[in-house]
Amino acid sequence: PRVVFSGIQPTGIPHLGNYLGALLNWVRLQQDAGPKDELIFSIVGWHALTLPQDPRELSRSRRDALAVLLSIGIDPKRSTLFHQDENPHHTELAWLFNCITPVGKLRRMTTWKSRLAVSRNANDESEVDESMLNAGLLTYPVLQAADILVYKATHVPVGEDQKQHLELARDIADTFNRTFKGKSRLFPLPEFVATPTRRVLSLKDPTSKMSKSAPDVQSRILLTDTAAQIKSKIRGAVTDSISGITYDPVSRPGAANLLTILAACTNEEPTEVAKRYANKGHGDLKADVVDAVENLLRKPRAEFERLRSEDAYLSEVAREGASKARARSEVTMQEIRKRVGLV
Ligand code: AQP
């Protein structure tokens, strides 16, 4: 049987990239799961703290993330849905993993390198200085490994941007298995589960991914955006001035991104969709993307609006989810503590 684990940061309302790149897969895996498969989905509050967060906003985002996951169809009776920060086993295991992970490996993570690149730009090309960055930014991939392995997860549906971190998790699992040998290897090596839509790009800068933390709110479509907001954001998406539509992610990333989004909505390949627009303009493509995205988001948005005022229900789901998660990970932690000698 499979153990599926994935997480999302409570850093704002999830966007179309989160949805098409990861969350839609969570729902599909839940639908297709066999009776013995386990599904564990987490809102990873501790990861959000690697960047400065306003406490009141973080608290709201945490709750909103839960409501969004329920509104897209995660069923708390079938899946374990919980707040990571309500299960201390994640940080306990992260500490043990920190003690077997070379710093050099963490410095090679592209997420860390891009943080250094950002500080370099902010500093006007002056020397890159690690002292500007907190240690959490360097070590959070280790916490991610703990998030996954504390449930001995076998399958991890995440966006392509997370692939390198998953490789690290496999590496850490393997190091632990070899360092602390028992009768059998303790951790499975978790597998990446790809979605058909690997990467949704920013509507304003189609060379970077759509992101919750990008300053320009027009660059992303939130799962709770109204029809009017969806229309204005897609109409304003950056494309190019070449006539006719082709799928060319390298030289026409803006148009390719719109084709990717439309293809995800219609369950097709972007190249197939492109053929229909070969003799049409960006305006025609955008009009159809507006309709397709609105159709996709209409139901979850209405469900979110209904759920967001259901305080008692949301608290109850979170409480039950955390309790199930803790009971589940305690079993793994007992084995781990025994192997390392902390008994
Ligand atoms: N643009 C994207 N395209 C495809 N998948 C994406 N994911 C994120 N952005 C895209 C996937 O969504 C899941 C949850 O992401 P997350 O919130 O945990 O972290 P993130 O990758 O850091 O996402 P954001 O939106 O960019 O958040 P901020 O700006 O707060 O860092 C993951 O599986 C991710 O791969």
C-alpha cells in the first residue's frame, strides 16, 4: 500500500500554480486510493516562519489554507489533514536529520542559492553574505524530509520546484538506513509524483513561477478570486507581439503559460491546444483561458466562502487531524529513538 504525503505553506491563499501543480493531484490521489492506501496532507506552518510573517496574518492564512483544502475536495474522513505545527514529531525528527546532513549539501539547494542571489541584488552586487539569511532558510529542506519520513511516506505529490528537496529527503532516508541498521531498513525512499502541469508561471513575469509571495498581486490567480478578478488578471498577462499562437516555452513563455493553464483545465496537451489557436490572436486565447479558469474555480470558491465562517467545524477538523497525525508518527518515532539509542 502507498503512503502519500504532501504539504502546503500557510503563506496566503493558494494560487492556480499550487492548485494545478500540486493540490489537484492530492484530490486525484485521494479519489484513486485503494482501501489500504494512506493519505496525509499538512499545512506546514513551521516552514512559513523561514520568512518574516505577521502573526495575525499567519494565523488567518493557516485557517484559510485549511478551508481551501477542504473546499477543493480533501475529505478529512479519508485523508489525514492537519497543521504540521501541531505535531512536534516533525521537529524532533528534523533535529536528528540535521545531525546526519552535511551543510555542504544544503548549500547546494537551488532554493538556498536563489536566496543568496536575491540578497546579492538587494545589495547592489556587493559581496554575497550568508549572515543576512537565517539558519531556517538553509535547513528547512531537512524539516521537509522529516515531514515526509515521519510517516514513512512512499509517494510525494509536489510541484517540480520541490524535486530537488525530495531528492535530499531520499538521500537522508538512505543515510539514516545505512547509519542506523536494524533488522530491516527503516525508511522507504519516497517517490516524486508529478502532475501533468509541472509549473505554472507568473502572469507578469513568465520567466519565474507563479508564487504567493511575489509583490505583484496581478501575477497570480488565487483560488478565491472572483470572476472579475480572474478576467482582469488574465487579460493583463504578459505575452508577446508575434502573431498567431504556438507553444514555445523558451521564446514565448507568456503564451506557453496560458496554453499550459488552458490544457490543464481541458485535460489536453498544450501542443494540442496550441493547434486550435494557430491562426488566432492572444485576445482569443485569453478569452478562453478566462472562461476555463472561471469554470475550474467556481465550485471551490463557493465552497470556500461557505466554509470560512464555519469556525467550529474548521477547529474540529484541525483537532482530529492533528491527533491522528501524532498517533501515526509516534509509531515511527519510537522505532527511530530506539535505533539511535535515545531510549
Ligand atoms: N508556480 C507553481 N507551479 C506549479 N506548482 C507550484 N507549487 C508552488 N508554486 C507552483 C507547488 O505547490 C505546492 C505548495 O507550495 P508551497 O506553498 O508549500 O510552497 P512554494 O513552492 O514556496 O509556493 P509559493 O506559492 O511560491 O509560496 P511562497 O511564495 O510563499 O514561497 C508545492 O508542491 C509546490 O511545488
